[in-house]
Amino acid sequence: MIDIRKLKELVRLMVENDLSELDLKDQQETVTVKRGSSAPVIHHAPMYAQPPAGAGAHAAEAATGESGETSSAGAAGSNGTPGKGSGSDDTAGLIPINSPMVGTIYLTPNPESPAFATVGASVGPDTTICIIEAMKVFSEIKAEVSGTIERVLVQNAKPVQYGQPLFLVRPA
């Protein structure tokens, strides 16, 4: 039989050192002490609401125009006329690059560096265009198409959803 004072001391040490399980063995005794639930802890990533259908491109264009992430040509229609909005004419023939995951997008490798891809930049299938961070894992996102970046639809260091358009590319 284990001494209750020893058991209390073991529990105190477990709490102080944030241990969930402790096994002790000697010639006479074997003690296993567990604290907390034995059920696995499941963490869920936060979910973000999708914009209403049809509002996504216009809202993203307005957001990038306010943030200064795109040039004035990027905020204008592809034909250069400002205020045209996101009508079908100015996006005709453009290929969207969509987010492959939920996370936080970074358009630059670090705060002091230039953006991976800017309006007017030529990209190829293996060109890194941004980084998306999810649960402390940073994933480089490749363009997967060849062409010229026409629009940046997202803001740096903001959350993005799976399938959300990030860039519009005019194919080469």
C-alpha cells in the first residue's frame, strides 16, 4: 500500500510540471497516476463566413483598392477604366487562382521583402505567389498557370477560405 503523503506529493509535482501521466516502479511498488481526461483533445480551426454569391469579387476588389495592395491599374478594370466594377467584361479571359486551403495569407515572405506577385508580374506554374499559414504551418502557394497577374483580390495577413479567389491571371 502506497503512503498517502507520497501520493499527494506525486500529484503536486504533476500539477507543478503540467504532467498528465506518471509511472513509477521500484522493487516493492508500481504506481501509475493519470490526471485529466483520457479522451483525446480535438482542436478545430476557426470557420469564417463566405461572402454572399456575386459579392465576392466586388468586395475583394474594394478591399484591395482600400488597402493599397494593388496598383491603380489593378483596382481599375482590365481595360484601364476606373470604377468599372467587377462586371463580366473586365474579367473575361482571366483565370482565377483559388486558395487551396483555409488560413492566413501572406503576400510577402517577410515584412521587409517585396510581394511574391504584383499586378503586371509574369508568373509560371512553379512561381510562388503567396504563403498561406494554417495552424503554424506555412505553405507556399504556386501559380499553377502561366500568364500575367491582373489583379490581387486579397489583403496581406488576412484570413482566406478554401476556394476563395486570390489572384486573377491573364493567360500567356
